[in-house]
Amino acid sequence: MMSKTESVFFKKYALIIIAVILPLMILSFLWFSSNKQKQVHNWLWTAARILSESENIVDYGEFARGFKDVRVTVVCRDGVVLADNRANAKKMDCHANRPEFLQAQETGFGEDIRRSQTTGKKTIYVMTKLKNGKFARLAQSTELTADFLVWLFAPILFLGLCLAVLMYAYAKNKQVERMRREFVANVSHELKTPLTSIKGFAELTATGLITKVDTVKDYQGKIVRQSDRLLAMINDILHLSKIESTKPKELVAVDTRAAAEQVKESLKLFADDKNITIQVIGGGSIIAEPEPIYHLIYNLAENGIKYGKNGGVVKILLDGKKITVADDGIGIPEEDIERVFERFYRVDKARSPERGGTGLGLAIVKHTVQKYNGTVTLKSGEGNGTQVYIEFKR
Ligand code: ADP
């Protein structure tokens, strides 16, 4: 699947690169084509003029074969071909009605540009009358050869490639910068909400005007809950930043069964609250670091409970390098599935904090999976539970 930077790149910059490279290729092709035509024309005429002055051509076959890059045909007065360095003269038809021959008979020189019957290429023919009354015709194609086109287009394509790399790096940089700005704005907003509540309840109790013990206790309870939320969020932000900013260090074979059992134990009270059963099935091992893998399974199982139905089941299925966490809870609407891995994205903004959500759990899962070269896919449907599939390579 294409990453966000790649899709931005293709939408914005690839078109610009194509718009620069393609006209450049067409223009250079046209320029070199017309230039070659002029060059061939001048060269053939110079050679024809020199030939028209030459005396003593005895062996026409040898004379014709002496030319390497140019086709030479020697024709006698009535148009019969005497020699040709590219074809068998005996098998060639009479050239009496060729335009360049008719002109050369009248003025001493003749020229025609047409597609050659022998090579099928656009060719310039220049004919001259020799001193001995015979005619010599010089012919050369004006088309650019495949070799030449490779040499012509290779630097242009290389230029395009360099441009693409530079623009891709620029797009990526811009994307990272935008994401950083958005993240800072989101973090500030997310932290502000519980902090505002804490400040509000703390101020109310500090006035001394609220004397009812129950109300004071209620406010203090709210302060504790909001502080817990704040702490959870800061922990998740730090966790995410650690995953992103550090490279894998000590890779070991992580026993996924042991990690899942540990997660089950840690989440037992939370699961019991909703009468949810956590099942750990199968086993496997992954070459990674133990703590991030534990966190990954924890986040997914915790979501399974948070968004699971009372009395439901959260399954942690382990199979070699694969980890699947499935629940039978509220599920995720189809239009939100693509976005739930984004930082702070919540399907139900109002209810996620109530459930203790920070909006960072799946972002942490995604970045952990990427860090150890794995893939993650999520399948869900509203009311039909959620399954998260993870597969590692090693
Ligand atoms: P949160 O801390 O809010 O749970 P996550 O990043 O873990 O944040 O998940 C993002 C959003 O995706 C959640 O707010 C929730 O709406 C949805 N979600 C995640 N896992 C599940 C699940 N197992 N079932 C239903 N919805 C889920």
C-alpha cells in the first residue's frame, strides 16, 4: 500500500516531473532529428560535388564498397544499376524513373527525400553525373538510430530521476514537518482538557465554600481520574516517541505466549469488571525487543476489553510469527477503519476518554509493528467485533 508521503508525492510532484521531462524529451528528439536531416543533406551534397569532379572510376563495385556509412549506387545512362554497396545490383530494378535520376540527367545533380523501399527508413538521395557519363547516387537515412536515442534519453531520464528523488525528499520533509505541527497542536489540546478539569475542581474545593463532605470527595475523585488520564496520555506520548526515535537495539526471540499470559494477568481486574474472558491460544516467537511486544499485545487486548461487550471474550491467538487479537464488541464503522491508527483518532470522541482511552494505543501498535518490519491489518464492522492481525517476518 502507498504511504501518505508517496500518495502526496504522486499527486503533486510526479505530474510536475512528467510535465518537465516529457516535453524535454520531445523537444530534444525534434531538435536532433531536424539537425540530423540538415547534416546528412550537407554531407551528401559535398560528397556528390566532389564525386562529380572525379575522373577514372574503373571498378564501380570497389568504388561503391569504399563508402561505409553511406549507401552508394552507380547507375548508367539508361538507369540500369551497375553497382550498390548495400544490395545486389543485378537484382535491383532500373532507376530510370527515380526523381533524383531524372533531375541529374537534366542538370547534373538531383535530390529526393522519401522512405527507402529497402530499409523502410526516411532517406535523402543525392545523385550526381560523373565525368564518364555514369551517375553516382549517395543515400543516407535521416532517422535517429536506437543507439543514439538511448544516449540522448539516458541523461534526461537520469535528470528526471534526480529531480524525483529531490522532490520526494522535499515532500517527505514537508509531510514530517506538517505531522509534527499537527502532533504538537493535538497534544496541547489533549492535555489541556483534563488539566482544565483538574484546575476547575481544585479551585472549587480550594475556595472553602463547598462544605458538603460528599461533594468534596466527589470533586477529589474527579481530580484523581483526570490526573490518571493525564498521566496515561503522557506515558503513551513518551512511549510513542521512544518507539519512533530509537532503533531496535537488543533483538531477542520474544516468546509471544509468555507475553500474552502476562498481559492477561495485568488486565484481569479490568476484564473482570466487564465479566470478559481473555483467552490465550497457541504460541510463537518473534525476533524483537520484549517490552514493545508486550505493550503491543497489551494495547490490543485492552482495546478488546474497552470496546468489548459485557460477558464477552477477547482472544489472543498466537501462531509462529503471527499475533491476532479478536473481540466480540462494538466494532468499528467501515469509514473509520482506515483512520483508527492515526494519533488521537477516536471513533467516538466523547466516549473514548470515559473508557480510559488516550487515542494513541493503535498508533503505538502500528509504529511498533513497523519498527520490527511487520504488517498490521484490522477487520471490523459495527456491532460485529474487531480483529487485528499482525505478522512479523522474523
Ligand atoms: P483509545 O485509547 O481511544 O482506545 P486507540 O488508538 O487504541 O485509542 O484506538 C483508536 C480508536 O479506535 C478508539 O478510540 C476506538 O474508537 C477504536 N477502537 C480501537 N480498538 C477497538 C476495538 N477493539 N473495538 C472497537 N473500537 C476500537
